[in-house]
Amino acid sequence: MAVVPLGLEAEADVAGVLCDAFSDYPVMRFVLGAGDDYDERLRRLVGFFVARRLRQGGPGLGVIESGCLVAAAVLTRPLEPDLPAEVAAMRDELWRALGDAARARYETYAAEMRAFAIDRPHHHLNMIGVRRSHQGRGLARPILEAMQRMAEDDPGSAGVSLTTELANNVALYERFGYVVTGRTRVSPDLESWGMFLATR
């Protein structure tokens, strides 16, 4: 199955896929908390994550089926440019909309993730997801393989790092050659693993 590069022109489609895929993901539940407006808050949060990555030049990858994007990933390059002013403004607006409590929970999560930092320049997988209607068909595999090739082809990249909050995902990523670099409990209901695939 072919993997296609995705840029700014696909920002809304990528956000749509990842919102669907991450609708009940532990990190999103932790950061956003409960409430009747959860879906709207999720749309804002994921939309910002996607916009930030793509607008800072991070690569996007996807799988298209019957003309529709059904799986997508966004990554950070080994050397990321400074945060553009427009993205900083989007970030500030996001936290105004989501509130101080959500921001504090996100910062708690982000601080825990820093313990997994790899000390060599590398690609980082920020998010990967498959629409719920298409899950179970192996659509993440070609994206993971394309990410590995991207890191292998970049002499400035030592590999690909990621974090996951689902124990089942740990075994999945291990099958692709990732190794666990750390494990932490962010809250009673949120555990996270750092993983790394070394390509050089």
C-alpha cells in the first residue's frame, strides 16, 4: 500500500483522521478531562498538534483509499526550526480556549516525556492514527516502514523516537524494531512508554 507525503494542503484532513483515531486515547482524556464539549476540545487540541508540526516543516505521511485519507502520521525532523509567530499565537489561543487546568495537565505530561529524550538528533513520531472504520487492516505498517526509511535516508537522523500510552502498542512497535527507553506513570490512569528505533 502506497504511503504519500502530506503537507500543509492536507492539514485539515490529517487532523480529521487523528481526531477520529485518538477520540478515546488516554493522553487526550487526561489533558482534556471530562465534559459535554469533549469532542470540540479534542478537535482543537489535535488540530493544533497537526498545525504545529506541519507549519514547522515536519513531515506528514498518509495512506489514501478511494480518494480519502484513512491513515496519517506527523513527525518532527531532527533539527526543527524556531516556532513561527503564527503557531505561537495558535498555541496561546488554544490554551485560552481549553483553560489553565488543561494546560497544567498537558505540561505535567510533557515534563514526564522529557525523561525519554534521546540525546542524538533524530526523527520523532508525534502522532500516528488510522480511522476507526479502517483499523485492524494493517494500515499503520506502511507508514511505520516509510518513517524508518526516512530516518535511514537522512544522515542527520539517528532513528525514530515515539511515546505510547497503550501497553498493546508497546508490543506492536517492538515488532518493528523499537526498544523501550523508559516507562512512567503520569497519573493513576495514565502510563507512558518511551521507545526508540535506532537506524545508525
